[in-house]
Amino acid sequence: MDTAKLPAVVVQAERVYQPGLHPGGVVVSFGGQVAFVGSREQMEAAGIREALKSDVFAVEVLEAENCVVTPGLIDGHVHLIGGGGEGGPQTRTPEVNLTQLTKAGITTVVGLLGVDTITRCVESLLAKARALETEGITTYIYTGGYELPTRTITGSVRSDLVLIDKIVGVGEIAIADHRSAQPETRELARVAAEARVGGLIGDKPGLVHLHLGRGGEGLARVMEIVDTTDLPPAQFYPTHVNRSEELFSAALEFHRRGGSIDLTAGVSPDLGEEGAVEPSVALARVLQAEGSLKGITLTSDGNGSLPSFDAQGNLTGMIVGPVDLLVKELRQAVLQKGLPMEEIISAVTENSARVLNIYPRKGTVQPGCDADFVVLTADLEVRHVVAKGRVLVKDGRPLVAGTFERT
Ligand code: ZN
């Protein structure tokens, strides 16, 4: 993308919501970066309104009366090339399209493989991530999948992290699940050591993104590794931790020891996960107990399969995970449960950016950061989406479609 051809984008909303809340609701981006955030008066005083009248460059004004601005949403767990397959080949879920993500306010996404690492591979995932990046959003991926030893592109997790820009870690490695490789504690520690060193050399977070299933062991072995090795808790990034009350409590203990934890919007009683802690309830409980959501993220698990199994392990049903769950959870938490927007938003913006080592370039709306932001209506519906300074969604309709999507 030639940033010189990008218009200046101007939004005059009521308020910008982000952790450490900014006064005023005016955001101006230029050349793919945020150039100004503040009040209308500050905008006048800085001479920005005058400057924008110049006919040297194009200016796009997005109507935003009664709206609010948030940083572009970061979804750290999406099955970009599909997932599933536990019910045979006909249950493999299809690839995601650009506009499914952008209409949901997502401007940064991390793709990953799940249970099927035989008919799907990290190379295809990398190509898909590159495609979406070209089409307009920012993308990263994990190498590997559920199993251990893990499949990679270059032969090791360490070299994948060092050599392939988009790779930020390994995962989702399944534990406590009947579909996991039933890894030994030592194998788990070894892959974490690979991720740690690969991350250090490659200047990446080197995350070990762990899929937690319904198995009784929960996070016990992760705690054991943290207690008995030199690996720091921050190396591990467990997800689906709201799957049960018991697992959620263990995850909060892990979080208290310094690890980040990921709640899954797709793991909810509403979507058939019996016994799960509703994501907005989990967020409310953390906020009440700790006063902030630092180290807590929320991702969708979008575009994977959401299979259900009976007590004998028989598949009883399956749906494709929706990708618009982050904004739905925002509505649930803020409008239904009355939780403060400036705190809740951190779980899908700043906190994810910090875990991924891309803060403050992403996850916030400040001068100098990437121009990724979302304009939401008073009902918290996605109205406009700007990613890397380009308007991708305007008035709820995609302006930019994926290569093979119909506009
Ligand atoms: Zn998973």
C-alpha cells in the first residue's frame, strides 16, 4: 500500500475509549498513522481544521455524531483457513473472508491451526495471513497446532520464530483434552524452551498458546513447569480458560503469578459450552477482584468448529464459530452488565497488543500509532472501520472486499 495515496481521515465522535481514556473524541489520521487525538477545541487551536482545508491531499470525513471511537479490535485467536474436521472431511470449516473480520471491527488478527494438522498446514496459514495483510488488515500466525511434537515450516519452532516474520509463537497446543497428543510435561517444557529462545533471537513474544480442553488436569502441568524450570509464566498463554469454573479459578491463580490468560468468546453457555463461565461474567469478576483487566485478553476462536461431544467422546453436533463475537461481548459487558467501556475495551485492544509485543503501535489510538480504529454507534454497533489509515468499512458496509468476495 502506497501510504502517500491515503487520504487524511477525520472522525469527530463523542469520545475515544481506550485504557487511560483520552479527552475528546476527535481522531485524525494521515499517511497510515494517527496524527491527532483530542477535543474539537484542541483541534482548532492546533490549526488542524485549517490544514485539512488544503487541496494538496484528500480528506475523508467520517460522520460520527453520537458515536465513540475505540482502537481497532485485535482478535488473537482465529482459524483463518478454517478448523474442525472431527466429524470427517465434510466438517472442515471454510476459510474466512476479509469482510467477515472487518465488519466485526477487527483490524489485527492472529491465525492458527487447531486439531487438524494433517489436511491443513502452517504454510497455507502463512499464505492466508499474507493475503489478508495485502487486502488491508494486520496479521500474525502461530506455528504448529494441537499436537506435540509440533509441525512447523522450517523444521523447528525456534527457527520458525527467527526466520518467519509473521510467526509470533507456537500453538494452539492442546492440553487437558481428549484430542491432544497427551504430551508429557517434559515435552511441553521443551517446546516452551524452543519458543523462548526463538522469541529472543527473533524479537518475538515466543508465546506458547495453549488450548485448554475439558480434561481434569487443567493447568496443573503448566504450573509445575513454571515452578520447576527457569521458564517465566509469561511464556505460556493459555486460552479457553473460561471453559469451566474450575479451570477459570486455576487460570486466575496462573495470572496472579504473572501469566497472561485468554478468555474465549466462543466458549460460552450460549454457544453450547455447558458449564462455561460467560465471558462478560468472567471479565466482571476479574475487574471486581483486581480492579483492572491487565494481562487478560478476550479472543473469538472464530471460524473454527465448535463441536460438542457426549460423555463417551462421541461427536453430537458442530457449528462454525462466528467471527463477530468480540464486539458482541463488548455490547454484552457494557450495555447489559453495565461494566466500564474504558476497562472492557482493553481486553480486545491494548492487552492483546501487549501480549503480542506490538504495543503501542497497535492497541491504542495515539499520535504515531498505526491508524487502526473503529467508530461504534451508541448501541456499540460497528459503523466505520479504519485499518492502516484506509477506510475498510463505512456506515456498516465494507468498502474494501477480499480478492474473491463480491462487493
Ligand atoms: Zn482451541
